[in-house]
Amino acid sequence: MKIAIGIPARFASTRFPGKPLAMLAGRPMLAHVIARAQQADIGEVFVATDDERIAEVAAQQGVRVCMTSATHRSGSERLAEAVAGMDVDVVVNVQGDEPLIDPAAIREVVQPFRGDAYLPMATLAHPLAAADMHDPNIVKVVCNARGRAMYFSRAPIPFARDGESSLALKHIGLYAYRREFLLIYAGLEPCEMERVEQLEQLRVLYHGYDIAVSVGEFTSIGVDVPADLVHAEHLLAGETECE
């Protein structure tokens, strides 16, 4: 199985313009993401972008750069354009604002494909803390008996009518796609659930495709706004002290 790790990165972020190039511990944030993806050691790492400044930083890190359209609505759509001509079986989508992504998580998200030749998509989750149940910024997922996602939501799901412990998991926004499905996904019509929840993975479920969910002690700390850089810097410093 031939795997590639794609990092979609754009300059024109609404809340944090130029985010992939923001300096973090002396290097552009994108350089940290690339290094983590390379540490996963499962396949080629490439960056998909529409911005020459981002492309220059990526090239300096020694990875392939795929220039893409500026009109894409999501990182997944950007990756679909990038891999259209690639010889690859599975594509991992590592967001360009995840400088602390765990290489072990990247390796884990591709495992379901090894046992299912027809699986279109996979993602990760870990046990949900009770304090996070009602936080709309924490995305919840519930799965069926086969370990496939039934629904993702920002709301507490399923509703515990009699006060039982929740069966939901905390979703980790790391995705892997079979290449053929990623090309199909880019052409799927968005659905109303996706628009209301602002969760693009709901488009996959709406159109009847499976998403495998691997459960483990994975964490995800993204950088959404400039203030998040301070937190990320402290965490990186802590990792250095433990080495």
C-alpha cells in the first residue's frame, strides 16, 4: 500500500492570515508540521498550497510542493487536486496548523486500510472527558459495532435521557482517504448538516460512505488564532526538556 502525507496550507485564513508562516520556536509553523509528518515515516510528504510564500518555505524543507487553485473550500478539496495525478493508494491529510501532531497518530490513522480494501476514509478519536461534553468546540463522534462513524456533532451525543455516561468519543481531526475516494469526495455536494454543524466530514456520511474510527490516546492541539502560538511554544519547550 503506497501512502502519501499531504499538508494543505493557505495564506488567507480569516482568523489568522499567514498562519502557516507564523514563527514558532524560531521556525515557521509549517516547518514543524512537515517535520512531524516526516517522522511518521510511512510515505512521501508534500504540501498543497496556492501561495508562493508557503511554497518557498515548503521547498526549503525539502518536500514536494503542489500548487493548487485558490478557490478550494477545504483542505480535502485542495489535496484532491494535488493527488489527481499521483501514484498513491492512501492519502493522509495533516492540517498545516498542527505543529504538535503526533507521528504515531499519523501511522495509526492508515491502519484500517490495511484490513479493508474498500474502505474510503478513516479518522481518529479518543475517550471524551465529561467536562468536554457540552463544549461546542469539541467535536463528538459516535460509532457503530464495526467501528464506523454514525454521526459527528458539536452537541452532546447521544443524549443521556436517564443520566448515563456518554458513549461519545472526542474526534481528532486527522483524516486519511483512499485516493479514489478523495477524488469522489471533492465532487460531492455539501449537505445541510455539514453547513449547520460546520463539519465537512458529515458530507461523507450524508452521501452514504463509511468512515473508520480508530480509538486511542491521541491528542490534537491546533493553532487557530495568534494566542494559540504561546500555548504551542510552551508545549514544544516541554518536549525539548523531556528529551
